[in-house]
Amino acid sequence: MSKSIFYHAGCPVCVSAEQDILNLINPAAVEVVNLDVEKSRIPEAQKAGLKSVPALVTPNGNVLHINFGASMADVIG
């Protein structure tokens, strides 16, 4: 993985964190994935180790959970 991936679920906490991340990191270096819209990517996020969103997965695979918007159980529904 050459980019960081920022996963979120579209909630206000997540959207705010997305804006902060894109202000801190070059937007070209971050893929943003809204799991509420791209539900097919939930297994990928779980495999990466996400326990909650918003979260940033770094290029070397570290998961940085940011604030707390929703648990993955809530995202899965």
C-alpha cells in the first residue's frame, strides 16, 4: 500500500476528522473511504484491523483510530 487510507462512516465526527486529515496530509497521499457509501469495503477495513471509525491506515499497515464516531459493529449494522 503506497497511500494511507482514511476510513469513515459519514457521521459528523468522521467528516470533521476527514477535513482535518486532509489538511494535515497531502490529499494525494490519502484515499478516503466512506464505509456508509462503500459497504463492499467493510471486510477490507476489518482485515486491516479497524475497531471503530474514523481511522487512518498508514502505508505500513498501522491503524490509527481517531476520535470515536462509531464502532465497526455499528457500521456493519
